[in-house]
Amino acid sequence: MVAVKIGVTASLVSLFIYTTYILRGSLEILFGYLNGVAGDVNYVSFVGTAFWAGWVSLIARLAGLILALCVCYLLWIKSWPFLRLKKIVSIALVLEGVNFLGLVPSLWFLLRPSTVSFPPSLGYGYIIQILFTVPFLWALAYQVARYQISNQKRRLLQVGAITFVGYIVALVANEVSRWASMLSISSLRFIEGIRAVGFFNALVLMPFAIVFAVVGAYRLFRKEEGSAMTWFGLSLVVVGLNYTIYLFYVYTVHSLNTLPVVDIWTLPLLALGIALIVNTQRNKRYAC
């Protein structure tokens, strides 16, 4: 169980660092815009509402992650009961939903006919991410907020399982749409060289993350919690492994400058998935 706690914390910290990194870049653009730097003024004017909505998204996610890390500390270090922390957990989930909802203004920007700077695949990916995260994250937040007694645990786990599947779908959509956008821009020249590894790696591996997540949710609804945790762990392993393989490849060919940072935060998910599987198998042995 300790390994699972470490994996969860490491994943949250990784996402926090990544979000802070992206926020820093947005701050530089904002300060440039306020100081009248031509390039930044043109960029903000070109992107429009999507830039300001992105700010709301980043701040919401950052605040949610801070709350989530506080929950980890209070729950696992200070041994606070979950009922005492449920409101904080609920708020963190709502804020993560706001993060994805902030993608809405980008849809018109990416999908309008006059847009030529960005391929529509990014917009389609955003639609999938919004639809598969916002309603489920908020539904889970509602279930957490109203959680009172142990006989509600099953309902909470079921909603959590559906939310997990939706979040995995969003991660896969983000990954595939990003590589597809590169394909749209570069045409068949994209399927050459180092980027081809990332494209085919995502195309082959990432769908398995969804399949494993769906199987895990199915097992949970069948009241097979041990099996469900194993499948959820496998799903996380696939997500983390996807980026790990690409990272290893670009390192071996000395091309780290081509490494996209957008999904680097998913690396700890590999360890979290393995820890979840090992912990589940250990609990099964003890149960026997």
C-alpha cells in the first residue's frame, strides 16, 4: 500500500510541476502582452478568448492539485478520516473539471473554416476530452461530497470507475490528436524518422489503456474489486509506458530536444500502475 501512496503522490507532483511549467510560459506571454511586445500582442489577439480561458484552466488545475496534495498529506501522514476531507476532494475534482471546460473557447478557434494554423484534429481531440471528463469529474465530486456512510462506498467506487475510464479516454485523445495534427501538417513526411516512433507507439499502445480501463470498470460493477484494481493498474502502466518508450528512444539516439513535454507528467503512472497491480496480488495472497 505504501508503494501505491508514493505512486499517487509522485503522479500528482509530476502533474503539478508540468502545470507550473506551462503556467510560467503563459505568464511570459501575458507580461509581454501587457508591456506591448509585438509578438505577444499579436499572439493574444490571434488566439483571443482561448488564451484567457487557458489561464482559467491552468489556475483551476493548479489549485486542484494543491488541494489533492494536501489531502494526501492529511490522509496518509496525519491520518485524518476521509469524511473530514471529502469536501476538499470534491472541490479538487470540480477544479479539474473546470480545467477541461476551459478548452471550450479553443473549439471555435481550432474548428472554424478560416483556421489554417492548426489542424482540426486538435479540436476533435478537445471535444472528446471535454465530453469524457467534465461530466464524470463533476458527478464524482457530487458523490464524494454527499458520501456519509460505508454503504455508499459501492456507489462511489462505481462512479469513480466510470470517471477513470473517461479520464483515460481523454489522455488517449490528447495523445493521438496531437500526433495526428503533426501528420496533417507534415503529410507523409511525418511517418519518417524519430517522430514515427512516437506516432506508431501511441497508435498501437494507447488504445489498450482504454480497453484495460473498461475491463476494470466492468469487473468493479461485477463486485470483483481485486480484479478491477489489476486492470486499472494495467491501464496506467500502458499510459506511462507509452511516454517511457519514446523517452528511451530519443535518449538513445541523442535527440532529447525533440521530446514533447506535454505528456511528460504521465511517467510516474507507470510506477503507480505496477504498484497497484503488485499491491492487489499481495492482498489476494493474504486473503487466501
